[in-house]
Amino acid sequence: MEKIKKLAQTIVNYSINVQENENVLITCDDLVAKPLIKELIKAIKLRKGNPFVNITDQQIENLLYDATTPKRIETLKDIDMETIKHYDSFIRLHCSINDYETKDVNKDIINNINKAKEKSHDIMINQRKWVLLNYPTNLDAYKAKMSSDKYFDYAMDTMCYDYAKMEEDLTPLKQLMEKTDKVRLTASNTDITFSIKNMPIIPCCGTMNIPDGEIYCAPVKNSVNGTITYNTPSTYRGNVYNGVSLTFKNGKIIEAKCDNEQQNAKLNEIFNSDTGARYIGEFSLGLNPLITKPMNDILYDEKIIGSIHFTPGSAYKDSYNGNDSIIHWDMVLIQTKEYGGGDIYFDDVLIRHNGIFVLEELKKLNK
């Protein structure tokens, strides 16, 4: 219980820094996170904020998807726009119960709902304070190949990292990226280049995701050329994809495939969601030293030390390259020796080899 209390205090006092009389909406999709919800309410009260809670259930949500009409989508759009007006901060608690829960849901309905909510979602992400975390569940422990108790302790320790120190350690890398034009990534079946010239560089140190530990920007939209092959499983829309390989020409995905040929049609269906789905919205380096292996949980996997993620879909407004899409699919390539190795070059200078930073000013980022 002490670890849950510490996590609640980290979220309320640091991540969203609740101020007096601010309205804070806590949303959650399963009551398994009830212990944390209770501590969040207490912590918000101590800061003299106003807590609100909205709890849903994925099976119920699936029934609602199935009952969705154009009128319902318009109503959801209106409700979301009205809701966003009333809150200063958002805490989103996700609970992994079944990765395949939405597998049979009509994807057109999901796409149409997401499109309807684009404006409210944009306001929340770019004009409000927010934090997203996955509350540890038995399914998470199973995927991490750990006992439930051991995984719970691990997750709590990882989420309560010293983010102020992390931000300080990241400063030299941020400064280097701000001076960089050309980036080259190499690994097994990967050789890709792109520009990040003049793109804002955003360190992520516990103010939006928990756990955290990355630094990102959008690549120049039309600058991406080459092939990248991801080496971690990636779950999207109720399917798990392995060995996703994307080939780019002048920024656009011209070929997309994965290890299971039977899934290639579904994979390309995702990238055909809209025009922006075939362009990259985010390039990021994973930097959390407590996260060393994939667990098929993107909030953890994208922070793996020695990894990168290269994300088809929408760009964030704080590092915006002009790409918009209803998708934002973080997929991870681990470049540590254990996972096949790989290099990162900034303007033809090697800065990370097999997941280890080689420049003196960056070595404190190595675990």
C-alpha cells in the first residue's frame, strides 16, 4: 500500500502538479485499480483540488460499439467536447485484462468514433495536463513472465522513478538533437535515414506517461527513406504483430509486412486508415534503465533502454511535422547486443552502439 501511495503522490504532485481548485478527472477501465484510485483522490484532496472519477468496462464498451449509430457518434462527439471544458487535468488508468477484447469489434466504428473525437482529444493532449499509466494486472505479469507479486513491485518501482534526475541527465542529449540534421538507424534488416532539422526536441520525464524515460521529436515529414524492422511484438486493434517491417520512400510507407503473411492485409488496412497513417509522426529514444526487455505493453516497451520507436501516424503538436492521422502506432526496435545490436548516427557521427551511448557527455544515460 505504501508503494501505491507513493505512486499517487508522484502523479498528483509531480506529473500533473495539481493546483488549488483544479478539476481532475480520473478515468479507468476496470476496478482492479481501485486501490490507486482511492489514493489519487486522497492526494488530490490534500492539494485542494477537485477529484472526479469515471469507470468503464471493456466488455460493456464492446456492446456499446456494436450498438453504435451515426447519431450515437455525433452525441459522443458533443459529450467529449462538453466534458473537456470542465477539467484542468486528466489521469487515465488502463488495466490490461485481455489484449484481444476488441478483436471482433467493427474497425470502421472505432475509426469513425476516433475521427469524431479528434478535436476534443487534441485539446486534451495539447491544452490540458494529463498522465497515462497502466495499472499492473495479472495479465501484465504473465506477459512479463513474472509472478504477480514480483511484477507488481517491479511496476511500482519503475513508475516511481526519480524523474527530476532523469530530466537533468537528458539535457546533453536534448542539446545534441537540437543541433542535428540527419539521423541514421541501423540494425538487423534495418537501414533508414531521415532529418530532424529544426524540429522541437521533447524530453519525457514523468509528466505525461508513467513509467517514463524517452526523448522524442517528429522527423521532417518527407525525409524518411529506407527500411526499418521492429523486433518487439506490437498489439494494435486486437491483433499482435511480430517482425513488422516498413519501407519508406520520401517519407511514405510504400511496403508494410510482418512475420505472419496472413496478417499483412490487416497490417496494411491500418496504414490505409487515412493519408497520414503512412507517414511518421514520432522518432524517440528509450532511456529508462529499469526497463530492459519487451513485455508487449507499449507504455513500458517504448521506454526500454537502448531502444528506439518510430511511429506511423499523427505527430504531437509540441513537435509537429504537419502529419495528422487517426492512428499513432508506437512500434519498438531494441538495439542492444542481446536483441541483435544496432547503431544510431547523428550527422554521420556514431552516438549509440548496441544500445550504449559512446559520446562522453551522454554516458550517464547508460545504465
